[in-house]
Amino acid sequence: MGTIKLSREALKHNLDIIAHQVGGKDKIAVVLKDNAYGHGSVLIAQAASRYGVKHAVVRLEREALEIAEYFDGVLILGEIATHVHPKFSYAINSLEEIERYPRGARVELKIDTGMHRNGISPQQLEEAFAKMAEQGLVCIGMMSHFRAADTLSSEWYWQRRTFDALKPKALHLAEQYGWKLRFHISNSAGTFRSCECSDDMVRVGIALYGCLQMDPTLPQPAFKSVLSLWGNRIASRVVKAGQRVGYNGIYEAQNDEVISTYDVGYANGLDRLASNRFSTPEGIALRGRISMDNAAFSSDKEELLIFDNANEYARSVGTIGYEILACLDKDLKREWVH
């Protein structure tokens, strides 16, 4: 099975850029959901904690339990609390789910400012606060999510204005119930749309890992990719001119060629749509169709760098770096290399 190599230097470099942008490490919440975008949640949690980050964001309670020891607080985006944990807070995504929480649970109210995916409407703010209080919950935050912060449009501005306009009312309501709120709306792209961080926290995922892509007309921070994927050689052979390689023989050698198979395939996250159309950063061509557990390249290297930036691989299959990273097999070996 292949190997994922991680760069501490790149991670620190990215955190330095983010901390400078928002005015300090204390405003950073690292997004570690879905195995830290394929990087390995515990490995990234340990490194972020050593850097000085105090907050993390995950999707599930079990993910939070894996990394809780490294942070002061963990926000859980997609699951109802099963028990009260002093470090955990949970995103409230609808009025209906409030009554499903146990008394004493810490929650953060999500506002639908225009994405129309999760969250209550701004008009439901008072009702939501009343229901949370009646249920015996402790609201520690109000949050939202940008739908198009990475593109040049007016959408970032009007979502920002909608969210900011609700802050005074939310603070007034929270004071009535004895709650102290934190505010956050910015994802990675939103973090870099303004030189001023007006919230208490930003939730950075893809920027942390060095694969943020902004519209060319917007600032593009000089992030470094943290992850590279490597394959180990299984076997090599000389394929003669006219011979075909792999399932359905979609690649035909034009000349005698050394081709080797490597121990990564679509079961490990190497998207099958790249078959016969992708070349590595070193210009080594993928030959034929990617199999479940291996892929063939025009190389005899013992160890082969397949990609060192998920965005580059994503372009070859018509998707985005997020998808490539999130689909990387959790069982792949992960190690720090520098």
C-alpha cells in the first residue's frame, strides 16, 4: 500500500500565514473533519496543538474524541450530542433538533445567511434562543458559512452584512440567559477576503493543508501543500511496441517501454478517471486503467511520487482538491518527512 508523506514545515508555513491574517493563533480553529481532509486527524491535531492552536472543528463526535486531548474546545458540526463533554460544542442546524439535546450540552447556533443548506433563518433568532434556554442548553456561539467566498461576487459582502447585523441582537439575547457568545462565519476563503478579522474565530480547513484556490482576481496566499502521495513498486516489465496495458488495454505502447505497477489504486483514493491521462510532478505518465489496488506508470523507480498537490491531480479528473484529499484511504501509511 502507498504512503502519504506530510510536511511539518509546510503546515507551520500555512499556520503562520493564517495567524498573521487574523491577528493571532488564538483566533484559529483547525478543521479536522473527515480525517483532517485525508491527512490524518491525530497527526495534524498534534502538530497544530504544538503550534499553539486551541480550537478544532470536526463533523462527528467520534472524531472529536480522537483529538480532544490536544485542544481547549472542539466544535462538532454534524451530530447531536449523546452526552455532555466539557470540551465539546455542537452546531445547532435547525429549531427541530434543539429538543433532542441533553440538558447542559454546549451548543453554537448556526444562522442561514444565504447558503440555504443548514441553520435557522435570521427571523427565528429569538425563538431559537428561547428553545435552547428551555431545553437547558448553554449557547456559546453563533455561526454561519459563506457559500462563495472564493469567487469574485457580491455574495461574500451581503452574507457578511447579514451575519454582522445579527450580532447585537444575539448578544442582547445571550445576556438575558447568562451566555457568553463567540462569533464565526469564515471558512478558509472567507478568512482571506478581508484584511480585518471582525469575528472571534475562523474555521480553516483547505488553507491549512495548502490547497486553497481563489478566483484569480482575488488574493492568493502563498500556501504550501502539506501532503504528498507516494507509491511503492510492485513489479516492472518491458512492454513491447504494440502491446497493451491493463484492463481493456486502453494504453498501447508506441515503442518498447519500461512500465511498473505501484501499490495504490482507486480503493486508496487514486481517482479512476485519471486513467491514461495523468502525469506525475516529475512528468512520469500513468499508463492504462487504474486498478483497485495498483496503477501502472512509465517508470522503474522503486518509490514514485504520484502527486504533491491534490489540486493538480484533481484537474486531471475534473474535480477539486477537497474531493481527492477526503477520499484518501484512511489505512494508507502516514508519516512526517520534514
